[in-house]
Amino acid sequence: MKNKLFYLLMLLFAISTFSCKDDEVVSSDGYSSEREFMTMFRKDDNTGKGDSDPYQCQTVDLNDIQLYWYGVKDCAGYEIKMALQPNVSSGLAKDWENKDYILIDTIVGAEVTDLLIKDLQYSTEYRFAIRTLSTKGEGYHSKWYGYGSGRQWADYLGITTGDRYNVPEVIVVNEVTKTTFRINIDRAYATSGDDGTFKTNFEVDENGNFVIQTISVGASPTNPDATVAEKWVNYTITSADFERGYIDVDGLQENSVYVINAENKNIPVHWDAIYNTCVIRMDGESGDPILVEHICDPNDTIPGATSYNASRLDTILSNYNSDASLAEGTVFELEGGKTYYFATSVSLCKGLTLRTKAGTGRAKVLMNGMSAINGVCQAMNFMFGRQPQSGELGGINIKSLIFEDIDFDCPLATNYGDGTATGNYFINMYSNGMAVTLQSFELRDCTFQRMIRGFVRVQGSNRKNFEKFLVEDCLFYNCGYYDNTGRGYAWIAGDGTPSTGKSNIFENMIFRNNTFYDSPRTCFFTDNGKSLSWPSNIHYNITLENNTFVNYSTRSSGRKIFDLRYLPGGSKITVKNNLFILTKKDGDDRNLYMEGMDIRQINGSGEITFDIEKNYSTNTNLINGSIFSSSGFSANKNSAGYWSEYNLPGKDELEVHLGEVGISPIDLMVSPNPPHINLDPNMHEVDNLDGLYYKNTNVVRNHEIYKLGIGDPRWAKTVMP
């Protein structure tokens, strides 16, 4: 409230008073001390009126934006700029002054205090800036309002246009080569996919066909210089094309991305005239792996880079996204034993492999975390997909994203025990990101530390489809503890705001041979928690196999491994050969919680397949003989136990076994206990996992955990047969 009062007082001062001026002073940026008062766009942060203000800046009619600002007496007018959020979200003047980023730069008279901008792109976030112009000229204009980065809530204006109504898919692109692709056309109106608005929003002719006259093919803003033959820029579809049902487009550039639209020229507004948009990347040959040489620049200006002897990596991967000379699927290799870093978050919108060069040891990649500003760790993430640029309404297709043999860390990231928690992830997603289809996402033989808020998170209303998701032979520790109860985001946080039920990141998700050590976080697998009418081709297929969990999310109850309340029919859940351990040092009096599953409803066909068997636990911190404090796999409510007849190995196998003779964590392993105790600010932090190896004893060799190969197999390698 104090900030709002400050801004209101400043405005009143600007509008209704004048000052006695001493001799004019010119600042270092060339502006006079007598410059005009800075106006501001009207928003709740400076009016305090919220939606009750009839003059607040807002979206109207889905894709029109109405701007209002405060008038300044006796000024010469106002200059208003508009840009896409991704291009100016830094808040830096250099971005706002980049002509390639500015969509509107207009001047209005002194008597004008509002501006209506019509027919903008749907589902797109725009940023706005404004300054007051002086009758005395450039050196007297006010400072710009709106150059804020988004963290300074009162100093910027961002408005997102509404989501477009349901759109029929009249074009599909396939048979993609290096320089050609085929556009298949299906203009027949059908009720499939129609929510009742197709004929309201799209023209259908007397023959029952959607009206389409032209196809446009253009270079994506990611590679604006990609070549397009002139005939395809605005191609008029012929009757022969319609009869044949497809158009073969040629003369394109390999490795480049193109945007394809079908349009009805009878509709005057472009964003309403186009149907579904296709975004396609051309094929190419990836060539030999590229070695990213470790170069620590002694003059590096990124804080912490030289002290960590780190070589910058984010710019190389970001430039790759738009580099048409490098094909999708390029392999980047890092030098073993060397450290690389990110200074900015990196969009993953073009398939690649990032790995340590074989035979050189392990490379380390720092997701920044090398410095703090005002006590806040500077953490970065990978980002699935990317934000759209002007004209991009479709989704992107990514082949494979593969990470191998790398240690990922964010060294200065802090958790709740440190007083403040860093809100970082390994991979996040833009809330306004483009729809994504990802053929394969694979993490192999990597370690992950200090990913505090979440591990993998998708978000936003656009579609996300991951065809394969594999995490194998990885270690996770020093993660989580985002708040006192161990919340934050799930390890795998699925679609939180689905619009159609067509998204599916769980189509083929496998976690195998991994260890998760004392990293309090909310549920492991979770989605939207909503009962949806999934299409018949959407199924979940999740496999959790041969993993070791030591103190999985123990800080409070409600942290399920599977928090998938409403599943699409035909789904399959496999949970086999996992080891669950709850353990703590003597004198640690805290409760240790662990919960298994919350599945309440199977939609669609109502059928599900469980394959749950040979899961074991150690024998300490049990409740009524179970490692689960509640919601075990065998529970007869909201769990697999309710659908026990669908479990392939049988009902008894839903239980987590102790073995004929139970074994404690300290009898099984060398030093499994987390090193800290209750109320220690450093609890949930450990230097390494060297103590998890199995003891070489008869007790271990004779136990089912060892004999059946339960859990992460790496910990049994020291035991002699």
C-alpha cells in the first residue's frame, strides 16, 4: 500500500503542481533536470482500484487492447511503444530501442489519454511503454514508463490477449525432406472436433467445405533469412489442388523452420482469417559431434564465472536454435573434468544431444547459481519449447533432447532451511509457450543437485505431447525443501491448465535405475487433477522400475509418489523392483512420512492396467508394518488396491515387501542416514552419496533386496557373490 500511495502522490504532484527551478542541470544521458513528468499506464499497482476502475488498461473482445494513462498538463503529447513480451522482458533500454522488436511506436497529442489497439494476435503477451513529450524538445521528454523487467510490478505493463476460439485443422504437413514438404488439405466441414462454434467463426460454403483460398509459407522468426520460393509466399490454391488433396512445396532451405497458414481472404482480420497454423523444421544431416572447448575468459563479466573457472555454454545452445547450418540432432560434447555455465535460461526448441566426451571423466554444467544479488541466487533453467514471435500461432515439433554423463548443479541455490528458497527447476516451460510435440526426452547417467522448486514442469494452455520420456541411471540429491512442508512443484509436474485434454507428457514415461536421496518435494508424478474427456488415443504409460528412494519427501503428509487422481482409460502404471528406505540418525525425533498413490477415477473406457510387484523396503520407521504412512499401493481406496483385479501379478504383489527377515538401512548400507537432524538448518543437504553402497556381509547377500536385484543396481556392485 505504501508503494501505491507513493505513486499516487507522485502523479498528483506531476499533474497539479509546478516547481521553482534553479539553473538547468543536464544529466549524463543528455536530459535536462527540467524534463517532463513521467506519466504511467493505469493499472491496479498505481490506482488501487482493480477491476472497479473503468479506465484500467485491459483486453477487450479477446484480441483488442485498450490503454489508458494519466494526463500531464501542458505537455506536447505522448509516445507509446508496443513489443512482444519475450523481446523486451529484460527491461533494458537497448531492447526497447531495437527497431526489430518494436511493433508499434506512435505519438498522440496532449489531449489524448487513451489508445485502442485492435485485431492483435491471440494468446500473446504484449508489453507497453510510454513517455511524456515536452514542448521544449528531446532533452526535456520524461523518462520512459514500462521498461521494467516484470519483477518491478509497478514499473511495467504487460497484457495478454485472449485465447482464440476453437479452430478446425484444415492443413497437415508431412513428408518433410531437406527442401520439400507436403501440405495435405482437408476442407470438409465435419462435426468431429466442433464445439458448436465452427460455423459461427468460420465460413462454410454450400457444399459443406470450409472456405480457403490461399496458403502462405514463410520463414519462422527463429531463422528469418531462410529462403522461400516466391510462389509459396502467398499461393492461391487451384481446383486441381483441392481435387488432389495436397500441395507439394519445394525450394526450401534445410535445417530451417517455416510457418504455414491457410487463409480465407473473405475475412478482413488476418488473425480471424487463418485456420490452424503448422510450424515445420526441415531435415538435415547432423554431422560429427561438436566439441565445446572449455574457455574460461579472465575478463568474463558474468559474476562468479571466473571463480568457478567456468566456460559459458548457454549462448552456444541458444545460437544453435536459429543456426540453419546445424541440423536438428546435432551432438555437443563437453570436456570431462571441466565446468560450464548458463547465464540465461536456454530454450529447448530444436533437438540436440549434450554429453561429456567419452573417456574424459565427467563435465559439470552450472545452471548459474554462481552469484547472488541482494541475497537472491541467480538461477537459470532449461525451458521446453519457446515463446512465440509475431505471426506464430502453431506448435513446434522437436525430435530428441538427450543429456548424458553430466553433473548439473546450481551451487548457491538455497532451500527453506537457509531462510529463503530458490525458485529454480532443471526444466520449466513458458506460460505462454508454443504448443510442443517432443519425440524423445532422455536423461542418462547424470547427477542433479540444488533444483529446489521443481525438477521438470510444463505449464500454459497450449498442447504438450511427449512421446518418450526416459530418466535412467541418474542421481538426485540436495534437491527440494522449497518450504517447510516440502512443497514446491512435483518432480514431474504435468499440465496444470489443460483446455482440451489433448496434452499428454505421460505417454511413455520411464524412470529406471535412479536414486532419489532425501529431497523433500511434493508428489513425484502429478498432472492437472481434473476429470477430463480425453480423446480415445490419449493414455498414460508410466514405469517406475529399479529405483532407490531414501527418505522420499518426508516433511509432511500428502506427498504421494503417484498423484494422478483422474486417469484416461487404457492407461498403464508399472511399479517394479523399487527400494523404499526411511531412515534417520539417533536423536532425530521428527516424523518421517511416505505415501504411495492417489488414483480416484478412470475416465473413458474405465479400464486400467497395473503391473506392480517385487517392491521392497527396509524395516525401520514403519507404520503398521508398512513403509507407507498412508495411501499405499495396496490401499482399497484411491489406489491400485481398489482396482486390484487389474494388477497383472496379483493383489498380494501390491504390498511393499520386507523379505523373510527384515533388514535395517544401516545393516544394508555403509552410511545411509542423512547427516543432519531435526531443526538443523542444513538438514536435507549432503556432500555426496558415497555411503549408500551395500555392505559386503552375509546378511546383505542373503536378503531378497540383494538376491532379486531390487532398487538402483549401482549400490550392490561392491558386494561379492
